[in-house]
Amino acid sequence: MDIVIATKKHNKYAAIICDTIAESAKVRGTGIAKRTPEYIMTKLENQNAVIALDGDKFAGFCYIEAWDHGRFVANSGLIVHPDYRSLGLAKKIKKVIFDYSKKKFPDAKMFGITTGLAVLKINYELGYKPVTFSELTTDDAFWKGCQTCKNYDILTRTERKMCLCTGMLYDPNDKKVKEESEQKHPYNKRVLQRLKNIKESVFLKNKNK
């Protein structure tokens, strides 16, 4: 299995990447921003992505997005093909894209929003901390990308203050975050699962009224 920085030669995988992301969201029943093959190709051609390959077979993917003129960076579209799940590949891909992002954007704050507990766990172990949306990018282009998510009405209803997703942030200039990350505090899945359940109960109940 090779996890490499993607380039234009990997454009042939753009369609299967989009299909895998869409199918994963459908199976989980979660909201997700849709991607097009053309958009994925821009990430490949600008070397703002990593791809996992088993020979010539697609296994996994993740890409970089920069916002607020490079002040914020997000690692988005993390996906593993069904044939390669439960092997720890997502964690390996995330580590590669995380290290690559720090090298390419050394002063940027890295953030993400997700409903997936597996992604939350991976981010937490890399040093990300749960934060309110107010600590994330204010770039309208980023939030516009949420329009294709089925939960977008919740985001607009709360004036972009919260949604079913949990916001997470890694600040390379925050000494306290670095120290806490090095101490490797145990990840508490129950706490984040309870937070997720509470938000779903509140927002989905209001939505159905």
C-alpha cells in the first residue's frame, strides 16, 4: 500500500473518489458536502491531496483546502474504499496529509468539521481540540460548501454558530495544545457520542416541528 502526494497523473481516480465519498455518506445516513470530479482534479493537479493505492487500485484519499488567504487549512474528503476499511488506513492517510499540510502551510491553523466519531478520534490524537464554530474560518466560501449537506438548514438557522458537525482545531502556535498533545490524554468516545446525540436530539426535533 502506497500513500503518496497526488498529482495530475492521478486524475483518472477523480470519479471513483467522488462516488466513494457519496456512497459512504449514503450508507451512514449523514450529511456531507458533495464533490465533483472536476473539483477533485484541481486538488490533484495542485498537489493538494494524498492518495492511497494498492498497486493501481484506489484505496483512499484526502485533500487540503486553504481559507482566509492561508490562515486556515482544512483536510477534507477523507475516505477509504470499502475493500480497505477496518485496516487502520484512514488514520495513516490522515497522518500523512496532516504532516504534509503543516509543511506546506506552517503557520496555518488546521481545522475540520465532521459528524464521524472515527474522524473525531483521529483528529484528537493528532492534537486537534473541539471548538465552537466561531473559532473556525469566517471565509464564506468554506461555509457555502455546506449547502449540499442535508443539514444545511440547521447551520443557517443557528447563524453558522453550530450544527450536527463538531468543529475541531489545531493551532501550531498554541504551546498549550502542543503540550497537551504530547501528554496523550485518552480519547473519550462516550463524551463525544453524547454530545452528538444531544445535538441530533435538539436540532432534528426542531427541524421536524
